[in-house]
Amino acid sequence: MLGVVETELFIGGKWVPASSGNRFDVLDPATGEVIASVADGGESDAIAAVDAAAEAGAGWAATAPRVRGEVLRRAWELMTERADELAKMISLENGKALVDAKGEVTYAAEFFRWFAEEAVRGEGTLATAPSGANRILVTRQPVGVCVLVTPWNFPAAMATRKIGPALAAGCTVVLKPASDTPLTALAMAAILAEAGVPSGVVNVLPSRSSGKVVSRMLHDSRVRKLSFTGSTEVGRILLAQAADNVVNTSMELGGNAPFVVFADADLDAAIEGAMIAKMRNGGEACTAANRFYVESSIAADFSQRLASRMAALKVGPGTAEGTQVGPLVNEDTVGKVDELVKGAIEAGAKAETGGRRPEGPGFYYPPTVLTGVAPDSPILREEIFGPVAPIVTFSSEEEAVRLANDTEFGLVAYVYTTDLARGLRVSEAIEAGMVGLNRGLVSDPAAPFGGVKQSGIGREGGHEGLLEYLESKYIAVNW
Ligand code: NAP
């Protein structure tokens, strides 16, 4: 069970119950048992949170960038000091192995450190108009009140990746975390308050009626920005709603990452990269390798080696020492993975390891490698979000690129080859916002993270991540 943890809404710097008095349960995915009950924010609470954010807006925007940066840096320090405690909380409510949860805390905290450093890079530009008649002065101003909506798969990092740049830019926020994992978001609120974030600058609103609550906020004219991370399906709904008030949007949506291995690849490196790209977070990552395309001449060797590495992984409760793969987050997720694998096997695929959901409590699915996957299998089109690696063979560079691009998604791709010219050529030809070239991990707070096609709009992290929370103001000047 958890120790002391905040379970009320965080609005205007105070812990408050939902105005309805309603609460909802948070489950341990390893057992399906209740670990906490959290205040269930409704529409009037959402408006109270927007009130608080709007009221705090001018003061925070006027705070010196250096001071905003120092507050964020303090939040990084506090997260780092409490890394073990936070990792345990993430593992308990999300199910991921403690080792993954610790990795997430470090990654999440780094967004605060990175944007602490970015807060003071408030550059603008000054140019002479082509006519010579005047100067073009461009300055940057905070967008204003932001609604941040995050998923359950990285409950800390998806929150800090938005809060960090928003606060650095001088914006105030209402964070609506996923209802499977609200505890980590509430812990973030407590840390930010302790770090010196003034009341109302960050508000956190867990809710079981996410649709109504977010829609209510997007239709409040004080809200000027939506930053959403989640499924493409929900992203489409929110883009339509944001259109009503022409709200600025940043959308980090679903992925369907291809992992392409050419015959000239360093096979040891490709297997290591595959294990990271597939199994980080138990496969529950938008960046997870979803489709493996391996050149025919090395496919048998690659499949066998990957299957033996996957079979050796230790599956168990996320919080247990030595666990490498925890349970999936909930029944729907494990049910979907099971269905996709069954469908692929019925269509002729072979499970080299795994492939069957175990009996018993908890939302477990074993690490699985599938070969002989039919090209039209749903498992190659849909986001698996679990520890399953379907392998398909190819015989030319052109075919590999065509297969990789045969999806409406375009978040990330992985390419393994020792031919640098080919690696760069294929990286350019693949339609994705990010490419891991001989590398199974791309996420880095200092780099622009995001997708093309239906994987999203905008970037998080890097300098681009800060610009998402700033408006350019052009002043035509004569002097
Ligand atoms: P989801 O179902 O789309 O939910 C994401 C968030 O939206 C949650 O807070 C959810 O609240 C809320 N939500 C659900 N329906 C809503 C509605 N009608 N209106 C407003 N908000 C709504 O996604 P998920 O299952 O939590 O996360 C997995 C997805 O996130 C995957 O597709 C993954 O690829 C994507 N993801 C993308 C990135 C990226 O950077 N591109 C990173 C991580 C994850 P409730 O929890 O209350 O439903």
C-alpha cells in the first residue's frame, strides 16, 4: 500500500475535495486491488481551476525568467531527491517494473532542469523591413492559460514535459491526468508547490469524466492552449473541440514505429536496440517498436536471438525486486494485446516465445515474438501497447521504406545498418518525426519530440518545446 499521498484536487494552491464530493478508485495493476481513492473533479471544479490559473496568469508572466527557471530547477532537485519514493508510486499505480519507473523519474525530472535552462532564452528578433521603411521587431509572449491532458503510460514524464516549458514560458496550467494514474500527478503538484510555484500557477484536476471536464475548459474563452498526449482517436475529438474557440494546440498522439534491420547491421547492436525499443515500459510506449522489418537473409537469426532474449525476461509485480516486465495497466489493454496476437496467429503467424495470456490475477502478458506475420494483420496496423514483437521480412531498401511508411502514423522509426549513407537516406525517406539510427531510444529532454501524419502536431522538449507555449508578437517600428 501507499504511504501518505495527496488524493484531493489541487486548485489555487489548496487541496480541495470535488464539489460533488465524488471520488474514484485507483487500482494496482498487479492485483486489480484498490490502492487509493481520489477526488473526482467535475465541470464546476474545472472552472474553479481555470479561475485560479487565469488569476495567477499576469503575476507569473511578469515574474523574472531567472526566477521561473530557479523554481523549475528546485523542482528538478526535489524530484531527484525523492526519486525512489516517486518510482514506487509510479510502479504501484501504473504496473511498470521499478527499473522502468526509476528511469521515468530521471527522464521526467530532466524536463524541469532543461526548461529551467530554457526559461532565460527569451530571444526575439529585430530586422529591417525589405522596403527600408521601418524595423520589424518580434518579441515572444506567453500563450496564457493552458489545459494539459496526459496519458497513464508515463504519468510523471508526460506531465513534466508540458509543465516545464509552460512554466518557463510564463504560462499557468490546469493538468488533467489520466484517471488510471492520478497519484503521480498529485505528487508532482506537491513538489512544484514546495519548489516555490505560486498558488494557481499549476492546478491538477483528476477526473473520471474527462470528456466533459476537458470540453468545458476548452470552451472557456480564458483557455488559450491545449497540450494533449494520448491516443489519436481522442486527439481527433479534442482538435475538433479546440476549433470552436480557435485554441492553440500541441498534440502528441499514437505511434506505430517500424524497426528496420538491414543485412549489413551490427546484429548484436540491433538486438540490444530492439530490446529497448520494444520493452522499455513493457511495450506501453508511443515510441515502442510496433513492427519489425528484417532483411530476409538475417531474419531467422534475428528472430531466434530476439525470442531467446524476450523469453529470459523476468515477469512479475512491478514493485518486486528483479522484475523486468510488470503487468499491463488495465484489463482493456491486456485484452487488446491478447486479441491482436490471437488474430495474427489465426492468420498464420508463429509464436517463437509467449503468445498466450496466463491465467490468474493481474493484467499480465508474456514477452512475445511472432514470425510469419501476414502483411495485412491488424497487429501491424494498430498500436499494440504491450510486449509483443511481430517480425516481417523484406528484400530491398525500397521495400523496407515502403513497408515502414505504410501507416497513417509517423511518430518514430528505428533503422539499423552499418552503411551510413543508407542509414541517412532511409532516415530521410521514412515519414516520421523522429528516427533512431542504430539506436533503440530517441527520447531526450534536449531534443524535439513529436510526430508527423496522424501522430500529432507540434514538438515537446528541446528549444521547440518552449516555443509551443509562446506567441510571437510583431511590432512595426519607426524611429
Ligand atoms: P487516451 O485514452 O487517449 O487518454 C489520454 C488522456 O485523455 C487521459 O487523460 C484520458 O482521461 C483523456 N481522455 C480520454 N477521453 C477523453 C475525451 N473524450 N476528452 C478529453 N480527454 C479525454 O490515451 P491513453 O490510453 O491514456 O494513452 C495511450 C495513448 O497515448 C497511446 O495511443 C500512445 O501512443 C499515446 N501516447 C503518445 C505519446 C506521444 O508523445 N506521442 C506519449 C505517450 C502516449 P481518462 O484517463 O480519464 O480516460
